[in-house]
Amino acid sequence: MPLPDFARVLRASQVRYGGFRARGVPAILLGVSTVVAVAGAARALHATAPTLPEALREAAKLVAALRGDASSDQRRLNA
């Protein structure tokens, strides 16, 4: 099996996002690191999925407490 033309692969590798541009090896490294970061985030989300509803409830309670919204807490206590 013949080896691929690495120079051609490097020239063809480019990333453009807004005003940001990367070509060659930096573009390849950026692409690989993005895939690794997304895989890690997906794995972390999968691991914390069982506790996610409770964390969101606690975050909503924290926001209500920081706003000083005591009326919603009183309604929940009286129910």
C-alpha cells in the first residue's frame, strides 16, 4: 500500500472561522483537539446525567434566593 502524499494533505488542511484562519499542521492539531474536547465533554455529561435534574433544581433555587424572591419559597412551604 503506497503512502499518501503528506504535502498535499497538509496544504488541503485549513480551518476558517470568522476572522480566524489556520492552515497545515495547526489546522490538523486544532481539529484533533476539538474532537478530543467534545468527546471528553460528552463523557462527563454522560457520567453526571443521573444528578443533572437535581443540580438544575438547586441552581434555580439559588437564583431565586439571590434575587430575593421569598414569595415563591413561601408558596412552596405552605403547599
